[in-house]
Amino acid sequence: MELIENIEKITSPYPNAVITIGNFDGVHIGHQALFYEVIEKANQLNGTSIAMTFEPHPIRVLKQNGQPPLITLYEQKIELMERSGLDVLLCVPFTPEFAALPAEDFVEDLLVKRIGMKAIVVGKDYTYGKNREGTLATLQADGDRLGFEVIVADWIKVPDSLPGRTSSTLIRELVMDGNVIEAGKLLGRDYQMRGKVVAGRDRGGKLLGFPTANINLQDELCPKEGVYAVTVERLGKPYKGVANIGYSPTFEDQCFTVEVHILDFNEDIYGEKIRVNFVSRLRDEIKFNSVEELSEQIKKDIQKTSELLSI
């Protein structure tokens, strides 16, 4: 996949370009369906499959506060989109100037003339251009005028247990509620957090008998406080693990941490970056009467995790 982070680097139109455009936060199954439709149409035209996204997320530029945490930060979003098989990923720097671009100029000057768009795949609620003045109706009118096809993709349904349609908003709510199983269904994978292993309070191994990796998170979206069965990726190799998110009420130090005990692992990984995939929420954080009681519960958490996970 070709990654382009500057529009000016596109010096000539792509052959029979088929494009989809969006923020794609989470790169969930709905986004993946758009990518597959783009690829299929590009194959029919013997053309180029392209996705356009934005960095930073437009909401960071258009709103001063109340910004929701991102499901996937830039690095992970690129990795996930590359897996889809797209030919080109265009990451447009989103600035106030770009946000002010009129809808007609966005389509004619950027998509058609510079990129070479022959077809576009969008969702039913797609809007674009300054103040979101561009709609499906204006896009289809421009398609008739400029000679490109507009393909409107269907929504991806969610399981009966969930409301509405597959969306980044719904996934965000599920993760923050600790419902990582349902979130994983909509993502098409386990929800993942990334971070560097840093020095903690050094009591996991000494006091409890279960050493933990304290993670300095780079992600914004954190699951609800509690204990989770996870898999841990370190140097490309997966391990089983138990993660604790919260304030360690048994020790009453009121310091928020994300700690992971990696099963059957005893290497020094301070300073390394690891990835933690949340498979299932085991329980709430509980204040125990003693360190011994907490240690016994951790043994049960580890046993349950071992039974849940197969790597």
C-alpha cells in the first residue's frame, strides 16, 4: 500500500481511481466493508483502490472541547487499513483552511482532477466540504456532470443484543463500559491498547507473587476499571495475560494504573512497547481485606484466563 501524507505529492491522476473517504476511527467492520467494495470496484475498472482519511481527526480542529477519545490512534489506523489490501492510503492534513474548502472544489479539483476519481463509495450519511454543505444529492449531481459513479454502501448490522448500526460511537461506548466482547465483534478483532512498560510500585512480584508490567499508555480510549483476560504482543509474539485497570483499592493509594501480569513470562521488558488485546472482562476491581486475599483472587483470575484463551 502506498501511503501519501501530502496532497501535493500527487503529481498525476491515478488510473481509474475508486475512492472512499472518512475518519475511519477504529477501522471497524463497517469501514472494512467500504474498503472491500472499493477494491472490488477498482478491480472491475482495472483501476486503483484508494482510501482518504484525515490527521488530526477533524473533530480536533472543528471543536474546542468535548472531544471523544479515539479508538485507534494514527499509527494503528494506518496498520489496520494497510491490511485491507488497498492500493493507496491518502492521509490529508486536516487544517482550518482545508475545512473551509467548498464542497464543489473538493470534488472537482481534488477528487476528480488531482486524484482521477472514476467512482466513490460512501455511506448513507456522507457529507463533505465547508460546513458539510455537500450531500449525497450534490455528490450524485457532480457525478453526472463530471463523469464518476457514486456507490452508496449499506449499513453493517450489529448483533441483536446491541442497538443501532455499527459505528465508532457505539464501539467507544462499549469499550468504556467494559463490554470488550461486543466491541470486538464490531471491530472484527479484540480492542487493543499500546504503551511503554514503565517502573511501577514494585509490589506485584514482591507482595503478591505476580509481577506486573505497568503500562504508560499512548492510547486515549481506556476500558472500564476492572480485571480483564488479555493477550499481550511483545516483539510480535503473543502471550496470555491478566490486566488490571484502576486504582488498586486494596492498597488505597488512589493512583490510576494499567498493569498486566503476563502468564509464564519472566523477562525484563522495562522500556519496551507492548500491545494489549482485551478479550473479556473478568470482574470489577474489589477492595480485599488483606494482600493474601487479593493474591488468592489473582490466582483465580489467572486460572479463568488460562481456560478462556487459546493462543
